Amino acid sequence: MRLYHLLFLLTLLFCEATASAWDVVLHENRRYVPVENVSKFYNLSPPLKQEDSFAITSATKTIKGKSGAREVFINNVKYVLCFPIVKKGSSILISAMDVTKIIEPVMRPGLIKNVAPVTTVILDAGHGGHDSGATSGRGIEKEAALDVVLRARRLLLERGYKVHLTRSNDTFIPLEKRPALANRHQNAVFLSVHFNKSKTVGGTGIETFALAPRGVPSMDEENLSYSDLKTYPGHGRDPENVALATAMHSSMLRHMRLTDRGIKRARFVVIKNLIIPGVLLEGGFINHPIDGRLIASSSYRNAFAQAILEGITRYGSAVSGKQATQSPSATASATDPSTIPNLPRSLSPYNLNSHLNEAVQRTSQQLAEPSATAQPPKTNAN
């Protein structure tokens, strides 16, 4: 019994030492950590800095970024961060939110808790019926998305997965019904297939969307809206969503070979109301001269379907800790027994519940302070 208590005490001391290793810095009332902390925690090399840029590496992993940018590259896969990287003195800092919500599930997906093995895939072809989605002289999004989904369905069935479609023909399914259909299934993941269109013909490349964490602005917005503070069912799957986005996006890059526009965060209806892991895939710009020609081709649609199959397989391997690395790949096997980063909240400037992240704390404080010039919070259409 004494031995048990001694081991328990040593475990507590180890966890406390691990937590205290994070040098939390407050910047504009938001918690940040130096890149040196990140490299040490994940057993990477000391950061190589060049002016405002940094790179931390190991034999199989790299993390690169630049002060002032809201993006980081992990094993050459682009991630749009929750908040910009900042420089304070000689230190380059990454927000604690990005460490816990992006870097951790990407670097160690095998440590994500309570992940069920994937046996079922829900494929959602975007738009349908009266909703054509993006259009151009080369095609219509709703038709291209359905074609890709049907091709992917065949490949997944051949591999032994159960597959369910939110639509199998040119039918409009309301957005709210799509996650509701997906939520009926266990041991499942959800993929919504789309194509993009830009206001000019300059937009090109592929991107993947996962649900934005609570207290984080959606997509390219810099300021919080009221809906950014709400908790949605999908937030219970934040780590899995990022791991799934990583596996899908890196597979799309390998097979489809278009510009990497990054893994991004949004609050689309089809992903925020899920209780299973899910992401939204954008397979290129239908009105771009190169993207559009590819999207119209059978070979490209086959490549997209193959990427979906490979992404599902790689996600299952990653969260089980058995990932076989392929380039480009940001998914790494989790062999480190230490726990998820436990970044101290003691530096929070507000006397609020500790479970709230720093963005929620800051905005909650602002909402609690009456102001003669206060404006009603803006709504979010997603």
C-alpha cells in the first residue's frame, strides 16, 4: 500500500513538473507560450530562428512559422491558426489555444481519448436540387460533388466500410438534416464534399474545414462574434476533428496536387451540430481555368475519391497510434506517454471560471461591463 501511495505521489509530482515547464506569457490578455516550450515538449530540436521565422524539427517532424502570420506548417501541411504568432522581445510565441487545439492532436493523435474505430462513413454531397452551389462554364458544384461521393462510396464499400449518403441523387437536403442523419450512426465519421468559387478567376487550391473551437473567430475574422462563444455539439470532438482534417487534407494534397490553402476553422451548420468527428472538404475552384478543367475530368474525381479512402484509413491508423508516415503528412504516431499540454491558467487577469479559455474570459468580461456605446453582438449566418 505504501508503495502504491509513493507511486501515486511521484506521478503527481511528474505531472506538476510537466505543467510548470510551460512558460506562459500574457500578450493582449491572451495566453501564449514560447516555441522553445513546444520543441522541448514534443522532443524536437531547439528552434532555428531567422529574423521573425522559426523551424523546429526531428527526424520525422517539422513545425515552421513566422511572427505576425496566422498560419503554421506541420510536416509541410498548412494550418490556419486560431490566433497570430507574435514576437515579444527575442521570443516567438504561439497561442496556448493553438498548442492544445491544433498542435497537440496533430502531433499525438494516438493520445486522443475515447476514440472509436471507424466502421462507418457518412458522405455528404454538398448542395443539391434547387441549390446548385458554385457554377461555371465547366460544371456545377452539386453535380461534381455527388459524382465524387458516389465514386468514394464504391471504394469505401470495397474496403469493408459501411457507407451512408445524405443524398444519392439531385435532391436538396436542408443543412440541419445532414448532421442529424449522420448522428444516427456509431463508430462513424462525416465528410461533406464541396467545390469552391472565387469572385475572380484567381482563386485556386484545396482546403479543409474543421469546427472552430469555442472562443475562436471563424475563418478569416479577427474579432469575436456572439456565436463564437456558444458551445455546439461538435466541440465534444475537437481533437478528433483536427486529426480527421489532417488525415483528409494531407491525402488530398498527395492525390489531387493543387495549391495547399490550409486546414481552416469555421462554424458551418453541417459540422457544428455533429456528435461524431466530421470535416468539410473543398476540392478546388470550379471557375479557375486549371482547377475547373481538372474538376470536370473523371481522373481528378477519381483522385478525390481515392484521397477520401486514404484519408479515412490514415485517420484510423493515426488515432490508434499506428500511423505509417507518407509525404506530405502531418499525422504522427503517438508514442510519448506524457499527457496533453496542461497550460496553467493562473495568469488569467479575470476572476472567472477556470474552464473558460482566455478568449471567452476576455469577451465575457467585456460583456459584463456596461458601456454607453455598446453595440448588440453581430450574428453569424453559419
